[in-house]
Amino acid sequence: TDCVLIALQRIVEGESVDLMLSGINHGANLGEDITYSGTVAAAMEATLFKVPSIAFSQVCESRQHIRWPTAERFAPEVIERLLSLPWTPDVLINVNFPDLDSDAVQGVRVAVQGARKIGDTLMERTDPRGEPYLWIGALREDTNPGEGTDLGAVAAGDVSVTPVHLDMTHHASVAELRRRFA
């Protein structure tokens, strides 16, 4: 987010920016991952400046074998299609490429943000100086990714395209909360 802020306020200050691309991140930004993703946060920052923004992530089971050609093949098509549409100023697009060879990808699917049970484990370790620290593991249970979700799209072998709205207010709760706090 800092890089986007500096770029927009200093490097290209006063110039019009047509599009901001964030990523391509190695690793998924699906479901709740978007709430702690630097890739998505950079796109959010540009969106706050009214710059159309897309966050890209290449899903990978192994960081030693990342299928970059899949993102390379599908990103231009996704960008072209998105730019042909009217852009809502407070929405960014989150795109995840499945962990498949590009020829095995089924297609591109618009999906909602999914949810999954996060079973992160905390492992106590010791660093080389003898200091203890906690390592947060990324163990997740993806048994039912949900039809129509980003998780479901990627599990089915599709590129997922998810519009993300900046306003995370749960509007249905506002009236009741106002009554309770009046």
C-alpha cells in the first residue's frame, strides 16, 4: 500500500492513471485471505484513489513449482474483458489463477468471495540466536468450497474473478445497532 501511495502522490502526481495491477502474487488470495493480503491491499489503496485496480494471484501448492505460464496466458484476456466494462469506483477486482497448467484451465468464472474453515496451527520454534518465536502454519480445511465462490471456481479449474467492494459495513445491522446505542 505504501508503494501505491507514493506512486500516486509523488511519482505520477497530477497525472491520470488508467489502471493499477497488483501482483502476480505467488499463492492464493481466496475467501478470507483477502483480508490480510498485501496484493489485495495494494489494489484497495489504488481504488481509494479512484484508480481501477486488479489484484492477481497464482495459486500454488508448492512454491518450488509455480505455474506462472497459467497467469501469463489468462491475465491479458481478463484485463481486456474487465477494461471493456464500466468500472465502479469503489470496487476492485480480485483474480486467482488455478494451480494447473494453462491447457488444463477450464475457463474464467465470476465468483463471490468464499469462506473456509481456517485451521492455522501455531508452532513454537527457536531462531538461530536462541530466541523463541511462533510460526503460524497455513493449514486449511477446503472440503466444501461452495458453489459460485472463488474457492469453488479455482477447485473446478477455473480462473476466478471476484469484485471486492471497499465498504465492508454490514448494512443490515446498522439500524439495530443505532437503536441499541441511542
